[in-house]
Amino acid sequence: MTSRRPIGIFDSGVGGLSVLPHIRQRLPGEDLIYLADQAHVPYGPRAHAEVIQFSHSITDFFLRQQAKLVVVACNRASAAALTPLRYTFPDVLFVGMEPAVKPAVQQTKTGKVGVLATVGTLESDRYAQLMGRFAQNVTVWEDPCIGLVDLIESGQTDTPETEQLLRQVLAPMLAQGVDTLVLGCTHYPFVRPLLNTMAPSLAIIDPAPAVARQAHRVLQQAQLLGPATSGGKLTLFTTGPAAPFAHLTQRLIGHEGEVNTAVWQGTVIGHQSDQILTTDY
């Protein structure tokens, strides 16, 4: 059984674009809708209730587009909203993100692991549960990388300012013998070249390939996989300015195409075709 219904993918901004290519590679025949909620980026410091509200409205947006699966390609939104989303939308298939603590613990040789994630993710119950389950026998250094999401959103993935911030983050970890680094925010893979240059021996773990595999597995179990051939369509939306997002999309993942504008009106989000999406909280 196949389904031409699309997959919805969202993040607070461009971060989820680091996940999108892995999904396209794993599921080349699927139509994808990506929404960057740049009107509210970053999600990291926002309250749980606020992130839940955004995530509910965005899910409604995707459901109006007949989405068969929603990928929460944002660690902060996954930490705050994934459980409430599954409760509110029990018939919807969801795949979320979580910091790859388990594979990091399995991989480290020194028993010392670094985690880069936003404040909201590091302070979440979901992250605490991960640490309790998998990190009992290792030492973990955490850093919220304050300001890094904003730098990436402005296209500064390889500027001196970004390099300086990363050096300040990495230095104490490397001094303590950290040999494995978890990228706990979907924005952070875009500075991986800088991280590789600064610490070439550091093992860096990006959960995006695992998320793509899980998306494939969930659709397969639900008998909703699209065509196995390539040619799936990608539709892009942003709740911020379209032109800068289009430029960043081309730069970060090499995609050149139209970007549609989505507009927030309170807790309602609509787009240029005047399809309005509502939700109840």
C-alpha cells in the first residue's frame, strides 16, 4: 500500500533543514512540507506552554494539508510538546528528536561526553529521563550554547564570531577529556565543519539519520509509504521573511525553490492560499 499524502516537518527556524536531507535520502518518493516558525525563533528559551501552543497550531497546519506523518525536527519542541501532541492528536503519526545520549554513551572511550543543546532542552523532563536511563556510568558536560541558534539563523555558520563562541564551549570539555559530542539541537549540525576543524579527533553524533530511519519505519508499519522511486516534491514555508529563508535554504542544503509565507494571527496560522488552521488548547 502506498500513500501520496505528504510528510510535515517543522522547526523554530532553519534547524530542521539539517534533518530534511536525511529524510529525502531515506524516502525519496515522499512529498515533504517544511515549516520554519521564524516568527518565534528561537524556541530554546521559551516556556513549555508556549512551545506546546506553537506545535499544536503547526500540527493543525499540516493536517489541513493532509499530512500522514509529522516530524518534530526540533529538540526543544520535541521535549516540550511531543507527549501533549500525541495526547491531543491520538490518530496522528509523530516522529520527534531527542539528544543522542544513548549512542554517545555506547561510543565514548573516556567515559566523558559533551552535550550541546538549548536551555529548554537541557531543563526538560524528557532530557532528564534520557540521562537517568543511559548516562549513569559516564560524566556529562553540558552547554546551552547561548546565541548559537541566532548566529546560524542569520547565516553565520563559519564566521569568527561563531568560531569564538564554539571555542569557548569546547575548551573546558576538551580539557576534561570529552571524546564524544552530542548535537542536541537541529541547528548545530550546520556548524559541524567548524567543530571538526577545532577538534578533529572528537566523535560528533547527529541524530538526524536515526530520525529518518524512524520516519521510514513508522510509515512502513502504518502501510503509508509513498512511491519507492525518487521525485518527491518539497514545499517550504516560513512564518518569517521569505527571501532570507530562501537564501539560507539554498546555502545550507542546496535547495533552490519558492518559499511560501505563513502568517500567525494569534493562535491561528494561515498561508497565501488562505487556508486557515485553527487549534483548541
